Amino acid sequence: MSKVLSSLDEVIHQIKDGSTIVVGGFGLCGIPEKLITSLRDKGVKDLTIVSNNCGVDDWGLGLLLENKQIKKMVASYVGENKLFEQQFLSGELEVELVPQGTLAERLRAGGAGIPAFYTATGVGTEVAKGKEHKEFDGKTYIMEKGIVGDFAFVKAWKADPFGNLVYRKTARNFNPVVATAGKMTIAEVEEMVGIGELNPDDIHTSGVYVQKVFVGEKYEKRIERLTTANA
Amino acid sequence: MSGRKRILERAVKELQDGMCVNLGIGMPTLIANMIPEDVDVMLQSENGLLGIGAYPTDLEVDPDLINAGKETVTAKAGASYFDSAESFSMIRGGHIDLAILGGMEVSEKGDLANWMIPGKMVKGMGGAMDLVQGAKRIVVIMDHVNKHGESKVKKTCTLPLTGQGVVHCLITDLAVFHFPESGMELVELQKGVTLEEVKETTEAEFVVSETLKVNN
């Protein structure tokens, strides 16, 4: 059975209202832009989205906000988005803020079959409220749970037909942990190469984690803060 | 010299040759441009880069290469890329020598509040809570008083905490404090600042170091 999709419609229709989707990217860097726009077009609602950020008002996950498809957002930083603020304040949108490292580790743990772990991050803060505390060697830690999504949306640079993935520069970010943390992981890539063309030493995500691969065209790759030396 | 410049010029002295350093978003990021040539450090960006280079030229701009503030950057020689889980393994695991972060309030016990103001839209803590728990040394830079003239150096933080007892060094426009087990200690006065001025503008209780450094 081939993992390679000729159209995202082949998988997007499997996503139902109320699904939990874990999504790669940091800001607008390395986001699965084709999967996000397809999901926007499909229009399923009451989604729980787990992603470090929530896009901007007219791009990335902000498109799903605009279309009122998100019920709950799990993220570490959402400050780039006015729609987010409006929907949060009006009570339409539920938010769980998670420290960035804890979010990454919760996804890693989820994908690695580890139900929970202890971390010092957040001890003594609002993040620790209601969580189990435990002392190891005289230091206090809190328990955090692993996350597994019904679907995982991943953006990579190159793939082969088995779903082996290579990322580019800081567009890697959350994508490799997200790839492991989906019951069904869909990767979109800029380039597909033949089996055997990726050097096994260079593969960042093994195809074992990836159920479907799609080659996108004309990536926008919007830049959130263009900063140059000549300014 | 402006207060901000004084803070930054003092903060850059915390960087030592060979260190791996995380500079927080905002004012701490500006330190990157002030590092002396003979101090070779690797700057970490928690989105997955160790070895941040200069800002790119127009030709070098790459949307796949940004820092944690989402600004386009370059990577310097010797840099490495990694995923977010590994990035925070570096941070949480104590492999980052120094983190310099902005602050809203610091308490005499070394508590830091820098991520939310109740009643205002919550933006999120990003990686700050992980950094304060994991980096070997935490330096906070901030103004000594707020725009109403009230001390930001408190007995107890009034804002929600980022971390409890995590600050090692506080640099303000007026002074530098350390936080040993014995309690908060004033170790340095910024240029032209008197001890009386610091006492008046500091709500926290502190002791004055026997080796207090006065900069004239």
C-alpha cells in the first residue's frame, strides 16, 4: 500500500468533528501549510489543536481560528494573534498553556509510549496547580502527561515513498516529535526522492512514524519578522 | 547613558568565552550585538539552533532559519540544528551555561515573574519556565522601578511566577544583586548611583556586600 498521496482530500475526509490534531511548526516556520488550508476547506469543527503557536490572523493555524474550527488550543505562546484573543475572551475558545519544553516532551513521551514524566519546569507556578508533586534527591518535580493526537500534521523538506523525512534548518522545530505523536501521521514535503536516495545517516524521522506523505507545491513560507543586517 | 544601555552593557559582561548562552526575547536579544570579539560564545535559540549568527543580508534571508523571536537570522560556523525536544533537553538538562531573561518582578528570594499580568490577555510563557529551571545560571535584566516609580524588586512577587527561587543575578539600571543561600545581596552600584538611591527604590530586603563595587 503506497503512503504517497496524490491529493490531501484522500486523508482530510477521515478527520471528524472533535478530533485532536498535533501540528508541527514554530511561529510560521516549518508549518504544514497545505494540510492546514485543506482542513480549513473541509470545515470540520470542535477540534483540539496541539501546537507551539496558533499562527497569525490570516495564515497558519490562524485560518482555522478565523473559520471557528478550534474548540481547544494547547500551546506555549499565542501572542501573535488578535482573533485568538477575541475568541478566548468571548469564551468560544478553550486554552491550555504549556511551557514550551514541557509541550515538546509531552509529545515526545506520547510518541514514545511513555504515559507521563516528571519535570521541574513550572514548579511553584500556576502550571503546577492540580498536578502530582514528587521529590527526587531533594528537588521537587511535577508530573506531566504524554500527548497523542488522532492525527499529526508534519512539514518536512524531503521525503522518500516510505515516509522517511529530512527537515531543513530551524523548520525542523516541533515536527519530529509531532510525527511520533499521531495515531495517523501525515507529512507534507517540498520534494519527493526515490527509495534509497536519502542517505540513511541523514534521515531525521524514520518512515515508521509516517502513514501518509504528500508533495506540496508553491510553498508560501511566510516570514513573521523579516530582520536583515542592512536595516 | 540611558538606563537600558547601562543594563545591557553590564549584562554583556556575564558572557564568558566558551559559554553556550540563551538570550530571551526582547531586550536580552540586543546583547548579541554587543559581545566583544575575544569572547566566543554559542547562542542558543530554543526553536532548534545552537550558534545564532548575524542578521542576514537581503540575499541570505531564509524563511526556514529564524530565532525564538521569529526573526530571520543566520547560523554561524560550528552551529547545529535540532528539534524542540532536544532543544529543551539541552536547557532542562543543565547543558546551557547561562540564560539572560527580561523580568517584570524579582523577589528577594530570587522568584521571577515575567510572563503574565492578570486581567490582560495571556500570551503564554513560551520557553521561559523551562529556561529558569534548567540553565546553569539565570540572569534577569529589568528596570529597577516601573513607570509609576514603584519598585519591581519586591519582598514577594505580586504577579504570577515564572519560577521560584531561580534567579542567580539581577541587573537593573541602578544596581546588581546576587541571590546566595544567605539572602539577597547588593554587589554592585551602576555608574553614578548611590546606595541610598538603591535603598529607597528597592522594596526587597537585601544585605550590602562587603565587597560592594561602586562604578564612577
